[in-house]
Amino acid sequence: MQRKAIQLSIIALIAALIGGCVPSWNALFTEKDLIFDAKLVGTFNADDDEAWEFAKDGDKKYKLTYTDKDGKATFEAHLLKIQDRQFLDVQLDEKGYEGLKLNALAKLTMVPAHIFFRVDEMGGSVKLAAVNPDWLGKHLEKNPKAIAHLQKGELRIFTAETKDLQAFVIKHVEGEALFGGPFTLKRKSGT
């Protein structure tokens, strides 16, 4: 039981890095869903305290360096397309765990989690929408079997397999229900 609590705590920490997101045990993508778009490469700012730097890292993968007032973390990022919608799936990379002050036992129980965003726009700016934890909580109270998940307090974690996760996301992709209001990252000049 304590192991699960530690795992949930680590996932909560990862979700807090990109505030308000709902983590997932599984990726939103399969290899066939992955795409690459050079418009995502560069540095984008949400505000003065937050920078998202995307660099190409392989054929269909990006390295995301996310920096805010509390520090810096690196992620593996994947751009994907499901039906006619684009999404961004990010997961803390192995180096991202190095700065965490954890003992050996805690490190053994860490479970990597994915966080995903709907991509509404890419170019001079990137417009993303994160999963809305408030809407998801209300939806799952009314429909607890709508999608496989775990809950600890207010934290919800998607546990569904990728194909089920994709079906749920596509069913609720439009508007500001599952995905909250979008936020805009503006390209830093010169990138």
C-alpha cells in the first residue's frame, strides 16, 4: 500500500510541474500515430517565468526542456495525430529524475507518467489545452466506468490502455470540457 502511495506522490509531483494536468500511466500514442512538425522546434514562452524549449530528438520525437521559476526539467515529447486532431504527449525523461531528492527505495517505486495536451495551433505560437481535472472529476463521479482510472484524494490518474484512452479523448476532444481553455505559448524571437 505504501508503494502505491509513493508512486501516486511522484505522479502528483510530475503533474504539478505542468500545473493542473491529469497524468496517465500509458501514452496517448502508438508508433503509427506519431508525426513530426518542424514548427514545434524552438523556444516558446507562456509568460516571463515559463519557457518551453522543443528540440528535435530522433525521427518523430522531441526533447522538451521546461523551465519555470522553480527550476528546469527535461521531457520526452511526442506530437501525434488521432483522426484529424493533433496532441502532444510529454513524459519526464530519465535525467528529469536526477534532481529529485529521493532515497534508493523511493527511486525504485517511481512510475513514469504521461501528460497530454490537445494542440489547437502551431506556428508563430503554439496553442495547447490540458486535460481539465475539474470536468474529469465531475464526469467520473457520474460515469465511474467511463475510463479506467485511479483516484487518490483530488488526484486522478488515467490507467486505461492506449486504445481506450484515445477513444475517450476523441469522444470528448471538442470544446472546453475534457480539455480546458487553451493557453498560448509565444515563440521567442530568433528560434
